[in-house]
Amino acid sequence: DHLNLNTVTTRPMTNVFDLNQKEWNFKAAPSGILGETSLPLGVTDRAGLKSTHDSTYWAEVTKGFDFSGEDRVNADLFNRVLWQGLKGTRYPTKRTQTNFRDDDDH
């Protein structure tokens, strides 16, 4: 299912993933939030970002998650952990078509 009208009308991103393109480039940049960690990422632009919790919190709520490779984490559980940790609100249990930006109850 599409999430909204924007995802219904958006063109596929297949060209982005075509590794045979002659003029394709990508430069990964870590999130500015990671500048608060001790990771050796060289983050300089934090753009006013501040982490919602410290590393102890994230280590505790993700204890037991398997980050050893792609697609090994339970996506549903990880989404719930991220939602709670970043938004500070309960995870929605059903689609209500509510604009969550304006609804503090979700």
C-alpha cells in the first residue's frame, strides 16, 4: 500500500540503484547527531542537532539486537524503539490518517 498521495505519484528510484551508470556518484555523510559520540567520523556540521538520549539509553533499548549485518534486526521492533526514543511518544498501533506533526497524542 502507498503511504499517501505523494508515494502514489512519485516515479520509481530505479536509476539511483543502477551501478552501471557512467556518471554516478555518492558521498556519504554521517548525521550531525553522531558528532556527540566518540565515533571517529569527523563530523563537523551538527546543524543544531542534539541527541534525544545518551549512548547508555540506546545501548539498553537495543540490547539483544543483531547489528552484525544488513536485515538482521527485527524491523518492526527497531522502528518502535526509534519512534519512542526520537519522538518520545507511544508508537501508533493503527493507521488513523492523522498528521503526527500536529498530534502530540501519537
